[in-house]
Amino acid sequence: MAGTPDGAPVALVVGAGDYIGAAIAKRFAAGGF
């Protein structure tokens, strides 16, 4: 963590965005929107 102060948060945000995007796409494909 000391070597990369903002490296982990960025990866976390990117990962979360990818997960949320997949969930939204799933819902859209299922006709939940």
C-alpha cells in the first residue's frame, strides 16, 4: 500500500464499475429496465 497510495483505489473503482456495468447489462437483457 505504501508503494502505491492511489493504485489500489483506482483498481477498486475500475473493478466496481465493471461489476456494476455487468449487472446493469444483465438486468437490461432480462428486461428488468
